[in-house]
Amino acid sequence: MTRLSVEMLAADTVEPITSAGHAQLGIAVLAGIAVIVLLITRFKLHAFLALTIGSLALGAFAGAPLDKTIVSFTTGLGSTVAGVGVLIALGAILGRLLADSGGADQIVDTILAKAGGRAMPWAMVLIASVIGLPLFFEVGIVLLIPVVLMVAKRGNYSLMRIGIPALAGLSVMHGLIPPHPGPLVAIDAVHANLGITLALGVLVAVPTVIVAGPVFSRYAARWVDVQAPERMVPARASEDLEKRPSFGATLATMLLPVVLMLAKALVDIVVDDPTDMTQRVFDVVGAPLIALLAAVILGMFTLGRAAGFTKDRIATTVEKSLAPIAGILLIVGAGGGFKQTLIDSGVGRMILEISEDWSIPALLLAWLIAVAIRLATGSATVATISAAGLVAPLAADMSTTHTSLLVLAIGAGSLFFSHVNDAGFWLVKEYFGLSVGQTVKTWSVMETIISVVAGGLVLLLSLVI
């Protein structure tokens, strides 16, 4: 079923579930989000269950019949998974092929061989950004940690001078660039153009990662001057392989979906004629599903076969890549259900009216909402999903470019100040052997810089395009 048909079905089956006033709706939103935050932080409940229960609580506080709340939630869950679920799965397959074939190691080793001295932090940004395109943040950290420790030890660098640029590259990709789950869900929620969002995302990401990575790492290294911890570096995937893919083939495979989607966006702008054959061709090959599917199929040969994988080994790699994303898909789906419950209860309309009354720019409002939810839940993905649902009505009268900027504003806000309720905080702390205070001075400040710089750039772009 296509996204259009899902939306048509939703339009036929889901009616607004309440006509409560602003005060009651405001209380309902706060109560629903409070339930989600409490369940995640206090009771350590899985985000999927927390979002499900929070959606039902939102409907109840808004005075909606339970049966209509359930219909809204399940409809939103289904349409969200239909819109982004396959893309997340394809991205996971491509990332697993990249890791298991040694392609990631090939990129790392090639770039490090060309860099040294003052160029090393910039090399780490480049490595993390390229590897971070198809990989989830946590997977990217696991892949890069051995490299960061190795470079810091062998070059006698401060761990922060090398580690912060790598973390910045991964985090910016995770928050701003599709096909990561957060940006994909926001694009789906506000009906943004993926190609234009990707192009603008890259435009915002480059200066953001420079400021939060190599530039900030100088200060972070002074604040927290630590060396790589003395412990065994995990074995890299390619150490067990007789051969691995070439640098050029690996890079081409990873960048293929990006190139195809950007090409589609460019053709849409230049040609702007739905009947033109060139535009119709690029509408197909540049569609996210086709672009990622093409990269996966190509990767089976350029990555899998190039590493000496048999057909059975490639099939096993694909199978293993799908199991870990089950939880992510459920969280994303439940977030879509929460979003639909927000919309059907009239919260979206309330946000639209409030923004008009208070004269708050829509992009700033989206950023602030994402920041608040990020601080409360600790999850960038939950913050993106929830904020996208709240501000989706604001996109109705926006141009295509400003709708894409709305997605980026949400993504920027979702990265604000990671602290003790964020799994990424503890992941960085433990891998780098830092104290809680040291992690706040480095990782948390870096995340805040990314959020503020990216948010500021989005607002500046909105003034000129």
C-alpha cells in the first residue's frame, strides 16, 4: 500500500476525537508527554510501550472516547511504518554489509593514511560523516571507537581532540540527514520533499560539524585532557577477512542513494514538468525506496562479494541486520501513533493558533518543542517524532523549501544537551573512560553546540530562500 493510499484510508476512518478547548488540550499534551517521560526515565519502560501508553493517556486527558483514540493511534502507527519502515530496513542492511565486509575499515584506513598532525581531527570528521550516512548512531560509535583509540594512542593525541570530531560527524548525520529514522519520520509527518531536505541538510551539516567537531575539540581537549584508556581495543571486522572491498567501490556504494536523491531534487527544480520524461525517470530512480534498494543490491557485489562472501554469507548478513532494528521500527511506529493522536485530538490546530497569536516563527517554535522533549526524554528520535506531530499543521502553508527547513529545525532541536537520561551519554562515557562531569563538559556541550548552530543556520536560510 502506498503512502497516499494509507493517507486516504486514514482520512476515511479517522475523525477528530475531541473538540476540547485550548486549556484542556494543553493539559492533555503535557500529561501525555509527562506519562511518556515518567515511564521512560523513572520506570525504565521501553520507549515503544511508553509511547503507546502515553498516546492513550493523551486521548483520555483530551476527553476522547477510548475506541477513537485506539483507531487514531493504530492508523498513525501503520502509516508511519508504511512510510519509513522499509527505508530503515534497507539502511540497516547497507550498514551491516559495510561493517561486516570490512568496507568501513577500508575507508578509515585509507583516509588515515593520507592524514596526520593537525589534519587528523578533520580526517576523523570525514570518516565519521561518511560512515555515519547509512549507519545508526550506536552502530557508528561501535565501529569508530577502535579507530579513535588507535589514532589517539599511536599519535599521542588527547582523546578529546580525536574523539569529539568523530562523535560530531556521527551525531550531525543522525539528527539532520536521511535515511536516519528521525529525519525520515519528520519528513513523512510534515510531507517534506526528501531530496530537498537532504540537500539543505548537507548545507547545514557541513558548517555545523566543523564548529562542533574540529573547532570545539580544541577547547574540549583543554577542559578534559585525557588519554585513550588502557584497555583492549575490540577486534575489527576486517581482521578475520582475507580481503576487503576497495576504497572507491565502498565509497561509491555508500554515496549512491545520496547522489540519486539529490539528482531527483535537482531535476525537480530545473525541469519542473511532471510530464517530462527526464523528470519522470528521476522521480523513480531518485525515490528513497529505489535509491536505497539500488545501493543494497550493488553493495552485495561491491562489498559482500568483494570481501569473498558466499551467497549464504550475504544472506546471513542481511538476516542479521534486520533483527536489531525491530525495536527501532516499533518506537518509530508508536511515535507515529502518538503523532496521529495529537493531530486528531486537535492539538496540531491549537499549536497553529498559538503560533499565530504569539507571533513565534514556526521554525523557532519547532526547534523549541524538540528541545523540550529531548531534555525530558533523552531520546533524539522520540523528540523528533513528537515534535513533528505537534508542528505538522504549520507546514500546510509553507513552501517546499521551508517545509524541509522545518524538518531540519526539528532535527536540530532533538540533539540539544544530551545528559544522564540519554543512552548515548552513557555509551560515550563508558567507551572513553570519562566521569559524568567530564562527559557533560565534552559530549553534552558538543551536542548543544550542534543543536544551536544548526538551528541558527536553519533560521538564517529561511530568510534567504
